[in-house]
Amino acid sequence: MSKRDLNFEAYRKSIQSLENFKKPTAVVIFGASGDLAKKEIYPNLFWLYKDSLLPENTIIIGYGRTNLDIKKYLKETIIQKVNLDNDDLKIYDEFIEKNHYITGNYNEEPKFKELDSKINELMVDPNQNIQDCNRVFYLAVPPKVYPNISEMVGKNCRAKEPFLTHLVAEKPFGKDLETSNELSKSISRYFKEEEIFRIDHYLGKEMVQSLIALRFANQIFRRVWNRDSIESVFINFKENFGTKGRAGYFDEYGIIRDVIQNHLLQVLTLIAMEQPLSESADDIRDEKVKVLKSIKAIKLDDVVLGQYAKNENGTPEQQKGYIDDEGVDKDSLTATYAIIILHINNERWDGVPFIISAGKALDETISEVRIQFNQVPANIFKNYCRRNELVIRIQPNEAVYLTMLTKRPGMDFVVEETDLDLTYAEKYKGLYVPKAYERLFMNIIYGSQISFVRSDELTEAWRIFTPVLHEIEEKKIKPIYYQFGSNSIPEAENLIMTKGKYSFERFCRL
Ligand code: NDP
Ligand code: BG6
């Protein structure tokens, strides 16, 4: 039995008992020839198929302008992303047979009618009294194409009720509040909010999912989770690679739109929200929205930007700076790093800085939340940093650990820092931790919006960031340049502390 199979049995049973498991389902992937389809969508659909987690009768139809032989593409290209062993090959061949493809433009109505007929032809079976199927339409294309596709699908390809129609939209959802609202408006003409699944793949990550349990199922944390005990919250995102061939996209968006306005802000809301009325998607999202509403729009003084430059002594990859990447202007001011301080104006968090730091081309790849508790008052011990810290490491190597101070074992009396460590690879040996997209696919197909961004969350997130993004662009704010592979950017950290009039010692672990 593979590591994957070990903890799937109970889950599989629960899925197979769902009504939607029995319903035929068509998954349509717009932009099937693209990077996301290759890296995430097809491979994860295969793994779910292999684990018998997709509905019994599922078909997958790719759609795009590229003339693609989908079976050949799966056999020769996608297979390299799937990582199969010999036993899986037969199942992979079966999976290939479930796949179809239509070549067409995204505004070509006859092609969408053809898509609708194709779904009906493959799924409707009057002999078995099957009149239609649940339909998932995945927008794996640049957002500017969303309005066309929404209209075409809305007019031509919706499932007949009671079958479900789900539309999946990827980020970036707009470039600012205005463009995001326009996008929402164009989609909501044809789809109801409960049919729209806006992906923020961070919400599908194991540790992000577990934040609610950590916060609300542990009395020891509930009591101290506020301004009386917490000095600051630090959300840290680093990648040890640059824009990796995605510079064309990145140069238009920059690090704030790429990961801060969405992934890291989502993490912040889960850290900061009040206890929801229940575990339901809307109760949780109601609380997240309240947190966002309590954050004022960010000012330029709350932000410091950086851009990576070549590191002449580094690896061949590091010897190229951001502006050396194809598709980037030589005088581009786009930030590949930003550090931001946010405040939540409510009773729980008043005065507690939430520091978000995110950068590409740094020394390591890590994503973590550090809850920094107050220093011990009237400390009697010498030579140690007088604070506890709860660290939630989202990736790599999922973990929760609490730094604490103990007496070092021995005859002498020395107080030192140690950890209460819950590293998943140690604690849950052999258990498979699902990947974000696997989990999100299950939610999309079986209709749970718990890990998806609601339209009011999106509006609030853009409200917080839009003015500063515009100001950065209008004033052409120059980033601080840092070497590819740097461990941190002390100049930026110092500057943010000075601008915010904080004393650096307060954040001894930044
Ligand atoms: P791609 O640039 O690879 O585009 C996907 C497909 O869309 C292409 O294969 C092409 O298919 C079609 N397409 C591309 N440009 C245009 C255009 N200007 N007009 C019409 N169709 C076009 O995108 P990705 O696969 O990387 O991303 C898809 C979506 O997912 C985007 O919204 C992206 O922002 C988002 N995303 C991607 C991530 C990634 O890691 N790749 C991560 C997070 C989000 P064809 O020519 O066959 O029609
Ligand atoms: C994507 C960003 O949304 O998230 C990328 O566009 C970033 O720039 C990626 O690298 C990070 O996701 P993960 O899952 O690799 O941490």
C-alpha cells in the first residue's frame, strides 16, 4: 500500500456516500494547453481518479485555441508531472480515455454550443434516465478572458437544474478594486455566488486548514490570543527562486498582488478572526470579512519594497537579476519583495502590528506564521530573549512549535530556549498530506465553498491594497535592491521599523 493510500480509506468511504458521487460529472478545462493545467489540474485530477475520489462517471474536456491531441498530450507531456509507478500505468491509460478536447476561441459561440452537445452526448443516457450531469468549468486562462468565457458558458453550457454548474476562477482576480469589481460584475451576470469558486490555493494547504482547529479547539491558546498577550504577528514568505519564466505576468503584478493581497492576507484573516458561529463556509467567511473590514487602507509609510539584483558570486541562476529575466523592462520598478505592517482596529488586536514580509529570490523557500508573545515582565533571568513564540510552518515540512524557556538539564542553573515541537513528518509518520489542489478539487466537485474566496472578501482585500498600489505606481517608488540569495533585507526591515516608529528590539526575531 502506498503512503497515499494509508489514510484515504475512511475519507474515500465518506466521499462515496455523497449524493454527488453518484451523479455524472463533466469537468471542462479552459486553457488546457497552459502551465497551470499541466502542473496542477491534470495531475491532480489523475490522482483523485486513481483514488476513486472523483464521481463514478466523470469526463474531462479540455478547451482552447491550441489544436491539441489531448490523449497524446497526456501520454507524452502530462505524464512527466504525474510521477507514476508501474502499477499506476494501467490506471493512467484508463484515465486518458476519460479525456476529450475541443479547439475553439473563447468568444466563439458555435464552439460553446458544440461543447454543450459534446457533454450531452457523453453524459446523457435516456435509457438510464440520466438527463444531464453536474458541470465544472475551470478558467485556467488569463483573467482578461474570464468575461467572454462566463458569457459563453452562461448562455450555452449550463447544467439543467437540479444538476450543478460550478465556475472556477484562478487568481489574480483583477489588478485593483475597480478591475476586480468589473470582473465580478461580468461573471455574476451569469453565475450565482454559490456557483463561483475563486481559488486561493493557500486555503487548500494543510497547515492553513488547521489554523481554525489550532485556534478554537485549544483553550490554552484561546485565552492568550489577543493584544494582552501577543506583541506582534509575523507572516513570512520566502522563495529561493526568482520569477522562473513567469516574468511577463509578474512584471505587471508585482509581489503585493502576487502573494500578499491574496495568500498571505487570507492567512492573516484566519489568524485574527473571531470564532465563527459554526464550521460552515459562510460562517467562517463572515468572520474573515469582519477582520478585513477592521483594517484601514494601507499607506505608503506602511510599506517598503525591494527588487532582486544579480549576485555575481552566486549560482548561475543567481547571477541573473530580476531585470535580466525575459519580458522585464530594464528599468522596471516592480517589487519582488515587500514588507508591510498592518493594524486591525478591533478590541482584540488594537495596537498589535501584523508584519507581512514576502520575497522572491531569497536564501530559502519557507512560509510561516510567527506569533510573538509579550516579553516576561520583571524578568529575573539573564541572557535570554524573554518571549514565547508560536510558529506555524505552512511549508516546507509542516509543523507547529512553541518556543519556550526551560532550565537546561544539569547541575548548573541555566535558562535556555527550547521547543515544544509538532513536526508533522515525525508525529504523523507515513501519513499522506494532501496537496492544496487535490483538496480544492474535491471541494469544487462536491460543492463546498469553505476554502474559496467570497466576493465581499475580495472587495475588502482590494480596498486595503488599492490606494497604496496606485500610489507606488504613480510616484514610481524605487525598490531597495537586494542580492539574489540574500537571507533578509535589513535595510528594508530597519526602514519599516523607523517609518512605523517601532523599536527594533520589540521584534527581535524579524
Ligand atoms: P498560461 O499563460 O499558461 O495560459 C493558459 C492558456 O490560456 C494558454 O495555454 C492559452 O491556451 C490561453 N491563453 C493564454 N494567453 C491568452 C490570451 N491572451 N488570450 C486568450 N487565451 C490565452 O497561464 P497559466 O496556465 O499559467 O495560468 C492560468 C490561470 O491560472 C491564470 O489566471 C493564472 O494567473 C492563474 N495561476 C497560474 C499559476 C501557475 O502556476 N501557472 C499559479 C496561480 C494562478 P490556448 O492558446 O490554447 O487558448
Ligand atoms: C502563486 C504565485 O500564486 O503562488 C507564485 O503566483 C508563487 O508567484 C506561488 O510562487 C507560491 O505558492 P506555493 O504553493 O508554491 O507556496
